[in-house]
Amino acid sequence: MRELPLVVLAILAIGCMIAILLSIITIKLYKRELLKGMGYNEISDHEEHDIDLSDLEPSANSSFKVLPIAELQLPPSGIYFKIRETLGYHWFVYIAMCLAFSLVISLSNIIGSNDYGLQHVFFFTTISAFPIVPISMILLTSGWKDNLIILSILAFVFITLSFVSSNGLYSFSVAILIFSVFNCIPGIFILLLRLPGIKSLGLFTFSFVLFCIFGPSISAYILHAYPQVLHKMGLGFLDFLQPNLIPISVWIAIVLAISLLIAFLIHNRIKSFYLKKLVNDMQLNADACIVICSITYSVFVAYQNPANVLFSLMAFPAYKITGYLLFYILRKRKVVSYSPRLLYLRVFALGAESRNLFDRILKHWRYVGSIQMISGPDLATATVEPHEIISYVTGQIDNSFCSNQASINRKIKQADTLPDLDGTHRVNEFFCRDNNWQEALLELTLNSEIILMDLRSFKEVHTGCCYEIETLIQHVALEKIIFLVDGYTDMDFTMQVFGKTFQNLSKTNEAHKLIFYRIRNQYNSDLDKLMNLLCSKV
């Protein structure tokens, strides 16, 4: 059984490759099924609708101003400050969880050795606290610049701690080498599974794949290492000198079937926990990172002392218990006394730019309230949730669509607006058919406290946005709405659309003043200003 640790690493490597391929295929099929169910053939913006765009002339009583959001002079919002503070608290909670995990791994490494000194505990706790890095990047970042900043900071911290903790045990270069060897394997796996395009599903798929292949792989290894196992089972077709291909294949097929069943049962349980708000996307991704590190570290523990492997597996429960207790305490600290709903509307053709802005807003807004949005081709897979994938795989995806007015009303009524166990809120996606999204828009407009409409790259071809503008102006106070534009927005056409809308809806000579906030892409300072503006609407 000396080769067992290498077998475990091989299982992890094979599982990673399968998970990447399976994630790519699943996401493509899932997106195709969603777009088919919603009536889309390609990225569009509801082009085929009866919107009268002729004879557009701005109303004489309408005034418009385009304000670069970088120049916005708005007092700092106490709510935004509290959001950032709460985000920091959450980060420290995950650091504490990772330290509880690493302490158990450290103890499992030194138990049975001749040295129980605190310096050994400190050193091994440091090098096995590596999950702090990927979890911090998942929690805090939403772009490559943010990732680079966090990675640089944490690299400096770990190098410093390795230098301090290794003093008297190893030379600095040896300590860094041990840290690199100890963490390069899980680091590579997590990096691959968090690549753009599959990061919403990669780690979740990997956990499923591990459940499926671990049993058959270990069984194959045992049967080759101990051929007498099949003999003792009394199978009549067994070759008594060495197992032949038939009994091995039959046995592995049986174990595979059992593994698949266990995997589906466990993931259905995860779905149940998710729907009961016991876990969320952030926690599941963090948990998957911990599981990968836990399995990898157990291999190194097995080389040191095989008897301590089972003890090392207690690291994951220690991590979860610590998180449960700390999040339970932190949950009592609310950013606001209620959970405001933010309706996010946008030009579907924005694609990657739409996903980038959405990710950055979600990173902060989830500590305040929920986000509601009508799903489209641009964000169809940006917020893939575990229960949605499980529903898709089990053939229950049709239940996700808003097929008629009754289902729209029901899904809006059932929208998840309460905080999870960790105090964060979720995204409520509404998968509408192409012929009923207007009804969903109206209901969402009436059931949202704040509305953000992303009009970047808005042009005459985006008639769906014209309908959304008309609906918003008719049913929502302008104080509740924020309109974003950029250098690619056709401002002449945009002002004409708003002016004509005000002219058609106004029954008096009431003057209408509207500000469009121009945002620069890829500038964090603009996003800080935007978040401050959003929080001022709460």
C-alpha cells in the first residue's frame, strides 16, 4: 500500500482533467438549453417588438445631463463604509476557518514525531494555511488586477511567516521549498478549476467527479495489489492465480454504480442545504478549495505517519465548525435593518463588460440586499447556482422558466430576499420566454427598491431597452433609478428616447431632469463612486 498516496494524487489529477472537460460541456449545454427555453437563438436585445421609434424629438420640458461618475461629489455613504467593513469581517472569518483547518493538519504532521515544539506547530500551520490564498481571491476580487494585488500581498505575508517560523528548523530557502512542494499541487488544481468560463462550475463539478471516480480507482488499485481479494469473495469465474479482466471489470462497474449513486445523493443533499440557506455559492467554492487541500495534505501526512491520515481528515470539520460559529455571531451585525432589492437591467449585447460590472457590484451589494434580474444571453451562466445545475442534469430545468403570468407572479413572490447564514444575499434570476419578459419587467419594477440600468453601448437597434426605459419612467420615481452610460452610448438617440417618453407620459407641463452617469471601464475608482451612489439610494 506504499503507492496509495501516489494513487490519490493520480485520482486528483484525472478528476481535475475530467472536471474541466465536463464543466465546459455542461455549461455550453446548460446555456443552450436556457436560451432555447427563453426563445433566443443568439445574443440579442429583444429586437422583434412593436416599439415606435419614429419621429423622436426631445420634450421641451426635459433636461438631461451627462456626468462622469468620477466627478460625482457625493458625501461618503455610511452604508457603503459598513459594507466594506463587513466584507473585511467576512475575510477574517475565512482566515480563522483556514487557520483551524491548518492547525489540525499541522498536528497530524507532528503527532508521532519526537518534537512537539510550538515552532514545529507554527511552521506546519503556516505552510498548510495556503487555502487562505484562493479563498481570499474568490471573496475579494473580481478582475485580474484585483487578483494580482491580493496575490502579491498574501505572497509577501506567507514568505515573511515562513522565514519567521522556519528560524532554527530549516534554512529560509528550504522552508520556501517545503511550502512550494506542499502547496503547488492543490494550487494548480484550484487555478485550473477557476479559469474564466468554468469558474462558476469547476470546483462544484470536481467534487462530483471525485465522488464518482474515487471508489472505482481505489478498487482497481486494491485488486491489482491484492488479487486474493476476489478469490475470497468466492466468485465462480475467478482465476485463482490472478484476477482476469472480467471479474475486475465487473467489480469496478459495481463500485462505479455505487459511487455515482452516492455522488447524486450527496449533491442532492447539497441542493437541499442550498435551498434551506445553510450554504451558498461562496461557501461551496471555499469548501471545495479546502477539500482539495485536505486530500492533498493527507498524502503528505501518509508519507510522514500513515496512522495520522484519519486525524488529518478532521481538518475539514474543524474548518466548518469554526465558520458556523463565527458566521452565526457575525450574522447579528446587519448593514441595514431590511433587505432592499436591486433590479439590474442592461444592454444584453455588452457581453463580457456586463459580466464584469455585475461581478463587481455583486461583490459588495450582497451584504446589503438581493439582486433581481431578467436572465439573458450575456449573464445566462454568470450566476450558475448548484440547484440549477442539479435540476438541469436531472431533467427538471423546465421548472425554472417563467412560462406565463401566473408563474411570473409566483417566482417573484418566491424570490429569495432574506440573508443566508453568513449574512449575504443572493441573485434572483428570472428565465423569461421571449414573449413574456415585458410582464416580468413590470412586476420586477414594482417590486424593487432600487434600479440600476446599464445603458453602455446603447444604440437604436436595442429596442428592448427602449421598452424598459418607457416602463421605468412610467412606473418608478426617477430618484430610485440610476442610468449608466459610456463613450460608446449613442447619447443623441438616448436623449431622444427619454425625451419622447417623458412627452408621451406627461399629462402636464411638468419639467423632467435626468442625470446619466458616465462610467469608464476597468477603473475601480469609478466603481467605488457607483457603489457609493447605489448605497445613497437605500
